[in-house]
Amino acid sequence: MPAHSAALIQSEELARRMAAPALRIFDCTVYLKPGPDGRYIAESGRANYDKGHIPGAAFLDLQAELSDTRSKLRFTLPSLDELTKAFAAKGIGHGTSVVLYSHATPTWATRI
């Protein structure tokens, strides 16, 4: 098996660890679609998640749950306190192992 980053997990390893109590898996897909004015519209991948996802995975909405919604810019990092609360609401804390994935492009998983 080729060497890989400790930040990545192979599907076989994930399958072996699925029952780990401190493991949280999240689909964090976002789709960028061209808008009528030429700017991209960010669309949550929730509908695709609802159609099917890795067993035990939850959906993590980068724009709605992990971004400062008061900012004029999309995907702006919220305050540390807000981010901590958002992660805690999803069952993420000290000692939690988190696996993030997104459809079509890894951009969204790596952005989180």
C-alpha cells in the first residue's frame, strides 16, 4: 500500500473503524452553480445526502452551520466560540475522530 497522509483514511480502514464510539462521519458537499449574473451560487449538498450516504454519516452544512452568516462574504469563519458550539452540536469534541467527505470534489471536505 502506498504511503499517504495521516490526515487521510482509506475506505478499508474506515470500514474497520465504523463502530468506534468517538468516530463522527460527515458529508459536507456544496455545489457551486453558475447564476444568471455570472456569479456562482452555493447550493447545499443536503438533497444528495438525503438520497444516500455512508452509513452512520451525518450532514454538515459548511455555509449554514460553520460560517458567519452575518458576513457579506460566503464561507467566512465564525468566532471560535460559535464554531466550538457548532461542532459540539454535531457531537465533535476533544477525543473525537472526524471523517469528512464530499461528492465530486474534495474541496469542501478539505475546506472544513
